[in-house]
Amino acid sequence: MKSQTTARIRVTMALAVGCLLAGCGSNPPEPAPAPPPPSPTGPDPALVSWAGGYCGAVKDMRFIVYTMTKGYDIKSEADLPKAADSLKKLDAALTTAISGLEKLPQVAPPAQDANRLASGELEFYRKLHGDVTKSRTLLPRGGVEYAKASLDVIGIDLVSHVPEIKTGDVPGLGQAMKADKSCELVG
């Protein structure tokens, strides 16, 4: 019996020594390093203003596809008003986006690629607006199948669209977008 007690004491002591050597219970962990300080000059105010205008113009377009009526939602003639309403809302959002993009000023170097970003988005939204206008015009005569196909194609165009230039590839634009609240959900 004495040898079992001695063995338990030795095991307990060995665990305690091992724990101390491994650092258990000794010094608290060092605090995480502080984040790097912001750039002393910060983002270019003109680029922040441009970013705010750009984000304000395109933000609703990034999410409208999730609120649109889908082709599979149209099952009968009774559902056609849902399709018409969805296309009307998309038409209004596109008109707003196009107007906002047209009002953006030209960006000076080194961020001049922002101009290409805006013009690419403007071209895409104008084409899509033409498609939506056509769909709205033909919807009353096209019926259920036309409504389904139209909503599906427009939805796919919206979901699959990728801007010609990524905002992170434009010098200073990423930092400018982080400085403007309206850009939180636009990438």
C-alpha cells in the first residue's frame, strides 16, 4: 500500500514539475501587438468623396437581385403583377445607379483606374437597363413563360456580373472606401 501512495506522490510531483517547466501557471501571455497606426496623411479626401459617390450609386444594385421576384415564383397569369413590380423596382434602381455614376468626377493619377471602374459599371448598368425596359414593354404580351425567362436572365446577369477592375487594384481606393460609411457593403 505504501508503494502505491509513494508512486502517486511521485507522479503528482512529476506532473507539477513538468507543468512548471512548460510554463503552466507562470507568466501571463504577452498582450497582442497594437494594430499599425493609420497612414499619417490618410486617404485622399477627393478620392474618399469619389468613393462615396460610387458606392452610393452601386450599393443598391449589389443587393437588389436578392429581393427580386425569381422566374420560379411566376406560376400563372395571376403572378405577372409580381414580375412587373419587380422589373419596375429594378428599373428605378438602375436609373438611380446610372445617374449617380454619370455624376462622378474624373479621378486624377495615380487612381485614374477608378474612372475605368465607373465607366465599366456604367456600361453594364446601361445595357441591363435597356434589357429591363424591353422586358417591361413586352411583359404584358409575353405572358408567364416570357416573365419567367426574363426574370431569370436578368437575375443571372446581375449575379454573374464582375466589375472590369477590382476596387483593390486602384491605388488608394480601398483605403478611401474604408473611410466612407456608404462603402461598407460594396467591394
